Amino acid sequence: MRRPPSGALARYDGVVPATVVLVRHGVTPLTEVGALSGGDVPGPSLTTAGQRQAAQAADAVFRIGKDLWPDVPRPDALFASPTVRTQETAAAVSRRIGADVRTDERFAEIRFGEWEAMVPEQVHAGWPGDLVRWVTEGTFAPPGGESYADLATRVQPALDDVVARAESSTSVVVAHAAVIRTLVGLALDAPPNAWGRVRVPPGSLSLLRLWPDGAREVSVVGFPAAD
């Protein structure tokens, strides 16, 4: 019987959970200037720094089940958001672990609607107070966009499908900051107004473990695979 990771949720029934590794894509030109980059448009691509972060994240994923978190199964399935930046990051992971990329549109980033590609100062000027509401309320949506609660309605079923495909093994999902915050928040049973406080750096890994009976554990959030 595989031993649980040190410090993990205590389980004595011998049931092995599914492990899901959430990888955030590397930086893009919009990431570097702090602009809002959602799922409404396919681009932009990774910058040179973002490509390096993707390669570092891929190396970290390759080490899972070996010298990095050796007590969880090796990754053998790979899913990704359809955006260019996640596809590029997932391609780097695919080359390292030898798994084909399965694209799932439900893992696309939260949709910012009219705020797309704007920096916070522009949003504050056009919609005073609304950006703060979007982050802190969890149920407030930008004009033409999504709230964190809206995002949860599409990413939770996507995660459920990933887990159903491969129980007791490790799958990788390459996605976005808000998507990962939402999945971590759901795993912790935290309300949507708390999800914006989860830090998910570019190129980082977050680790979820999910049991068939609904028990969930967040083992790692924002592991710094990239510099």
C-alpha cells in the first residue's frame, strides 16, 4: 500500500486518492505589465522568460514521483486550457513526461469581458471600485465577464472528469491563476470571496489529492518551479 505523503490527511482505509498537479503557465507580455489576461481571447504567447518558466515547470513535473514528492504516483495524463500560453506550457510538459496534451476549454482563464488586456489603473478609471469588488466578493463579475463563482461552475466539472479518467494516479492540468485559485478554494471548502487571496506565481505547481468519497486535500500551493 502506498504511504501517504508526510503531513498528509490521515487515511487508514487503504484507499489511494487521485492526484492532480495544477501548473500555471509562464509569463506573457500582458503578465509582465500586470494586465488582465482572460479566456476571452486565445493569445498572447509566452515571452522568452515565460518559455524558460514553462521549461522549469516541466522539469518539476517530470521529477514528481521521483525525487520531488516521491510518495505520489508519476504523472501519466496531461490536460490544458486552450489558450496559446497554456498550450505552449503544456507542450513543454508533454515533452518531459511523454503524455499527449488533451485540451479542455472548461479550463480557460476567467473571462474579463470589457476589462480584457487592461491594467488595473485603467479598470479603476472606467469602473471605480469594481475591480476590488471582483477580487473580494467572489460573486461580482466584470461587464461581459465572469465572477469567481461563475468560473467554479465550469472548472469543477472539468476537474471531476479528469479525476474520473484516472483514479489513483496523477494527472497534470496546465491552466491559469484564477482557475487554480478556484480549484484550490473549492478543495478547501473556502467561499468564493476568499479565492482571490491565493497566490499562484507563473510557472508554479499546486498539488491536490482527491478521494472517491469526496475527501480532498491541498498538499502544495504555488510551488516555485520557476524563478
